Amino acid sequence: MVTEKAIVDVRSQLVEVARDILAHSKADTIRPASGTMKLDSRLYSDQANHEKECQNLFKKIPLVLAASCELREPGQFQTMQIAGIPILLVRDKHGVAHAFLNSCTHRGAQLAKGEGSKARFTCPYHGWTFSQEGMLVAITLNDLFGDIDFKDYGLVSFPVTERAGLIWGTLDPSSSNDLDTFLQGFDMFLETFGLDSWRLAEKRILDGTNWKLAMEAHLEFYHLPVLHKNTFGPNTSNKALYYFWGPHQRLIQPTDSKANLADEHNLFKIADKPDEEWPTEAMTRGEWIIFPNVSINLFYDGGPGILISQVVPGANVNESQTIQTFLTADELEGDARTKVKDLSDFLELVVSQEDLATSEKQQQALQTGLLPEVTIGKNEAGIQHLHKWINEIVSTGALDQLLSYPGKWTAP
């Protein structure tokens, strides 16, 4: 189903949410979910359920594959895997981004590894060669191989769109779900970050366990002063305000916890000014969640920066990767470059040695079947929201109907 792009009055909606944040901050309140949620622990350990998630979710809806600036120049490419699908991302000589199955159409060998720049892609098995646009352009010993039509042997291509400085793809070439239906204007908020012109600063890939356990750490602040007491500190706020946009969401602490923010970028420092004077940067703090598996965080160490965290499932229920991509508004040098490198090292440590290490132990316990269910608290509304949408999509597969939600902010 193809829909027209939703038009959203971004500033007025940001101001409305900012007022709500300030009101809760002044009253020292949050807006919890209506009740707790119990989840069958097999959702984290059952391979058959995992395969349904991969088939009905990760292979059907548009996913963020990379930031556009990761493929800044023609010929740049990178590889990745999502739900067991090997993917080759490349920007062609005309500046168009493509996503292909990273597999030679001769006999399925992997075509490329890692990242880099290439004018053409030659299979390391038998030497078949493909263009940046995925077309077969040459085969070894063509006269001896047999008569084939090159047009029938192009790489398997996935639908791709660039929007808000991100490369989006659907891992089913026949999928009818378009990006506008999926976002309903949510991308207009993402566009306020101006990612099109940003620069790739650092990238880390961290191995983890079940993708939902890894993703849930991005959806609540309840654990911050406990699990991260030695990294973020024991006085870090464990409260969150949630704002939902269909399956997507935004969460923010209702307190002034960003000591490293310049005053003009700190909503709590400019609260007494008329809202007409509130800059967009001050109203976009917090964590932005693109359903089902992406977190976007803004930071200000060494200059304005963004951390994009993609949690991608493996083929097996107990495998995932968290891809941390650090972007900066400008090309950094000297002390500014060192600060971003240090921050990247720090956040890699926090996620790998604290969040993912904890989820690995969770996975081990849940796989025993001795803990039949887990309970998600009222103050963990973001996790409840994630599972509500996963369940509806995976259990019904009715994506067109489920994703035709009204483009507006709602709350728990």
C-alpha cells in the first residue's frame, strides 16, 4: 500500500511536547502505563517465535540500514547481516544508494566483505562481475559457461529510500509496505537533526544475545542508577517520560541531567523564555526510537554529535548485534576528535560490559524455562509499547492495517 507523505507541523508539536516535559519536571511526576505487563519468557528463547519475528517483522517493514553519510562518496560500500540475510549496501556513480543480497547469482558465494570503495564487485569464487547498480557485466570463460541472458542474473535488489539522512530498506523485494505508511510523518522530526550533512566519526559492532533483550535497555531509564552506577553514577535519574508516534517513540528524563549541554540547548535552562524563542535543538533532547530496533541519541562532547544504535537480530534466537554509529556535525580534529573517540570508547564499554553482559545472563536464565514469565513495570512503558506492536504485527501479519495509524503524539 502506498500513501501520500504525511505533513506535520513539526515545531508546534515539539513545543507541545516540550511544555509537557517542563510541566512534569516542575511537578516531579511521570506518566506511567496503566498497569504492568506480563510476557511469556519464551518470547526471548523460542526459535520458532524468533523466526516468525524475522519473517513478519524484519523482512517486511522498512528498516534503517545505515546513515547516508556512511556512504558519502560514489563507490563506497559496506556489508551487514540482519536476521541471517547478508546485505551489501553501495552508493553508485550517480549517487544513488542500493541494498543487495550479498550473494553472487551464479552459485550464491558472498560477493563482498567489510567496507570500502569499488567500481565493480567481482565474486571471489568464479569471477563473475557486477556493477554498482547490481547488473551482471562479465563472467569468466563466457564462451564455455553457456548461453545466458545477463539481464536475468543481476543481484537480488531490496527496495531502498533515503530520508532524513538515513538509508532505509525493506528486506523483501516484493513487500508492499512503503516508508510513508510506516512513518506517517515521524521522519519530519528526524529531519530536524540535519543528518544529511553530518560525518561518520566512529563505528563499533557489539555481539549480543536476543535482540529484544538488547533493545529493551534503550527503552527505560529504570536501570540507569543501578546497573550503570559506576559509569553514569548512582544519582542518575531513573524516571522517563514517553511519547508515542504509532510504533515509534521518544523518551526523555524529566530532569536537568545534561550538565554538558550549553544553556541554549538545555530545555530546562530556557524554560522561562517565551516558547517562540526555544531552539529546535533544545526541544529534541532525549532518545528517539525507530521501531523496531533503532535508537538515536544526541550528545555534546567535542561538539554536536549523534549516536545511532541499531540492534539487529541474528538467524538464531540468542544472537544479535548492536551497531553503534557515531556521527558529528563537522569533521573533527585535535581535542574535539579525541573527545568523541573517548566518548565512543566509553559508550562501547557501557553497552558491551554492562547492558549486553546483563542481557546474556538474562538469556541463559530464560532459556531454562524455569522462569515462565517476566513482568514489565508501569514505569517501563516504552518496553510495553515495543511488545504491543511486535505482538500485533507478528501474530497477524496485517501490516497495512496496523501501520495506518494517525500521525500524532500519544502518551501511555
